[in-house]
Amino acid sequence: MSKRVVAATHEPAELRVKSVGLTLDVLEAVAFAARDVGVTELAHQLRVTKATIFRHLKTLLDRGYIAKTANTSRYRLGIKSHLLGRMASASIDLLAASEHAMQELRDRIGETVVLSSIEAKVVRVVTTLKGKSQFEIGVRSGSELAFHASAQGKVALAFNRELASKLQRRSLSAFTDHTITDWAQLQRELQAIRARGWATAPEQLVLGLNAVAAPVFNESGECIATVAVVGSIQFIRRNPDSQQTNTVVKAAARISQGLGYNAARRRLGT
């Protein structure tokens, strides 16, 4: 047992990469097959042994990326693959609906614009548009933002009460001396955010930075993303000016409209 573990640990990088490549080949072969596919077919198609195919299938099966039919022992895509496909489709729609609104927001405010998607455990940066300032604010795509310490995260909590309910069971970590770590205080702020339609988090995640964020809704009225301007506390003050907040809210509304959201219909409950 221990010998096998040591061997795997010291496996050459080239072999590990090749193994990952074969796993993806198996997944693609299952995905693009016209019907449920078996081990023998996959081995023949990919020109490897059935034992090799079976090992890769087992990994994908254990992770939920493929599923096995009960009666025929053949394979098809699993629920994890379908979920990834839905997330990718949603991201593409979100990016397409956001492009012009983000450009207009950046041109009006001059600060870096950040589009983020709301996930179960974090808010994740989807894309950024650099501001006009000579001082660059580096917000990388893929970055994770804490719910309680970022303007984007607070928007997510304010307009997704189920997320807020789950967070209430956790302790709130302090990123700076300004981070809100008291749940009662955060609840009061979330209530204010719902009323006014935007959030801010001055120096609560990173010292010297602030952001103004607003919610983006999909066709079903779910808050699925946020759009924000991010900049130095010098330019986005603790109490942002009305031009900044109004412009961000309008940009978010424009993106929501592009995703099929109808605010008037939602207010009427239809």
C-alpha cells in the first residue's frame, strides 16, 4: 500500500499531465457519443487498454462527472457535467449582457469596473475593466470575494436571504480593522442595502480600497451577479457621492434588463 502511494507521489510530471489529458479525452468521448457508451468502445476509440479506461471512468464516476446505467454498465454524462455546462452558459450570457454597460460605467466614473457572479460560498470575479486612473487597481478574474467584507458580497447577501441565513451560522473573519464581524451590525447594513439598492465596504477587505456594488437579476428575478466600481478610498469615499451610486445602480439595471429581468413585472408580482 505505502509503496504505491510513494510511486504515485514521485510520478514524473509528464506522466501526470498525460494522465489528466486521458481523463479529459474519456470525458469528451462520453459527452460527444450519440448514445450511452461502454468500456470496450472507449478503449477502441482512444486506443488504450480497457483497464486504463476503467480507471479513468472510475475517477470521473466518483466525482459525478459521468453516470453509469444500472442495467447495461454503460456510461453517460453525470450531473456535475450538466451543472458546469449550465454555469458556463450563464457566464457567457452575463458577459454578453454586461459589456456595453461596463464600458459606459467605466467612462462615466473613471474607476475600475468589476463584474462578479454569486456562488454558494463566495462571490467570484468574472471580468474586470481597468479604470482611467494611472493607479491601477488589480482585481483578477477568478478572485474570490468574502460575502461579509466586500461590497459585492454584501449585495449578494442582501438580495439572497438564503445565503444570508447560511452565513449566520459562521463566524465572520476580520480582514482589516474595519471589517464588520458582528452579525447584528451586518444584518442592519443588509437591510439598508435592500432599501437603497447598492452597497459599499470602505477598507473592509483591503486597506485603502473601497467599492460601490449593485445587484444584477436574471429573468426569474434571482440576484445572480453584481457590478461594481472599485478604487482608492480617495476617489470612492466612505460615503460615496450620489453620481457614483446612481451610475452603478443604472448599469446593474441595464445588465439585468439584458438578461430578461423586468422590474415592473416583479413589483406587480406577475
